[in-house]
Amino acid sequence: MTLHSFCQTAAPGATATSSPHSNNNSNNSTPLYPHQTEHNHTVASITTDPSILLLKTTFRTIIVVISAVGVLGNVLNLLTLRSPSLRTVPFLYIRALALFDLVSMSAILLHFFLEAAQVDWVPVVYYEIWVEDVVINSFLVAGLYVAGGWGELGD
């Protein structure tokens, strides 16, 4: 059974109107999603479509450039904020924001590097599945939390 025919018909025992847990073993070819037609794209044709590949490449390039500039800018920011005269409370917030952004942008760059390298080593796969999203999202949210507290400093 091809992916296209799998998407077009219900699995044995599961029709568009029956529950997936029912015990109906009849081989029913009722369309699972009636609005689908034979002209719909399959996953294989979408991933080889030149316009989709161009869009994915453009997106990757933009995100990598933004992340690389962000890493460089945050490193420069942290180096600048090491000065003893900039050790006041407002600059602590800026330093914390730079650190959170540096970690999240570095994790984003690591994501695209691992995607391009297609490494199948067990610790790398574990990182991609269980750690990557948590690290990226946690540090981005922490940066928003620090940036959101910025307005309270002027009161």
C-alpha cells in the first residue's frame, strides 16, 4: 500500500464513521477524509517540490544568519558588560538577557548543524528528541521574562 492510498482509504477496521477502537475487520475502502482527491500531494511529492525546497533553504539560511549575528552580538555585549562601571542592577538585567539569548541562539545553530550533518549517534539523537526543544524554548522564555521585568526598573 502506498502512502497516497493509505491516506485515501481507511485502515481495515477503521472507517470514517467507526471508532478506531472498534473490532470491525472488514476491508472497507471508504475514504478516511472525503474531501481528499487523487490530485492531492503526497509527502514524497511535497518534499521534492522545488518551490518547497527553495522555501526551506531560504528559511534555514535566514535563521542561521540571524542566529549567528545574535551569537556574535551577545558575546560582544557580555564582553562589554564586564566593565566594573557597568555592574549596576539595570546592566545585570541586560547581561542576563544576553546570556539567555546566547544559549538559545547557540542551541538553534546546533540544531541546524546537526540537521545538516545527519548524525545518528545515540547521545545526539537523545539530545534532538528530549533536550533540544526544552533548552531552546526555556532560554527564550527566560529572556522574555527578564526583558518583561525591564519596565519595573524605571518605577
